[in-house]
Amino acid sequence: MNDINIRKKIKEPKYVTIYNILFKMITLGEFSKNDRLPSEPDLARNLGVSRTTLRQALTLLQEDELIKIIRGILLQKTVIT
């Protein structure tokens, strides 16, 4: 009977949370076009997540064409598109 009114809160994955945080920062103008995001280690540390989790979020942002990840031999940078 009362089971109908009880909903379990479904927790979203951390990478989705990070995606949403970065999405808001980008769309609200905290980063401008062609701005470079902080390095992955710095960004992961500031957000309190692993680099793997951060990379999952960055991949989604890249798929949505909000950022471009540029990988080089010695350097990687992520810029706002």
C-alpha cells in the first residue's frame, strides 16, 4: 500500500555530476571560447574525483561539442569550443 509513495533516490554516477558541473560553468560563461581548462590532474584534484572519472565527463563534453581535447606527444590540452 504505502510502497507506491516510496521512491528510492537513484544516485547518478560521479562522472555525470562532474559533467553537469562543467557544463554549467561553460554555459554560464565561467570559461570563454578558446579558454584552456586546467590540467586533468589539477581539475580532478579540485573537483575531488579521479582522473578516470574526470575523463569520462570530459568525453561527454567533447561529444556534445562543448570542448575539444587536443592530445600531443608531450602535452594534452582541453579547450572550450
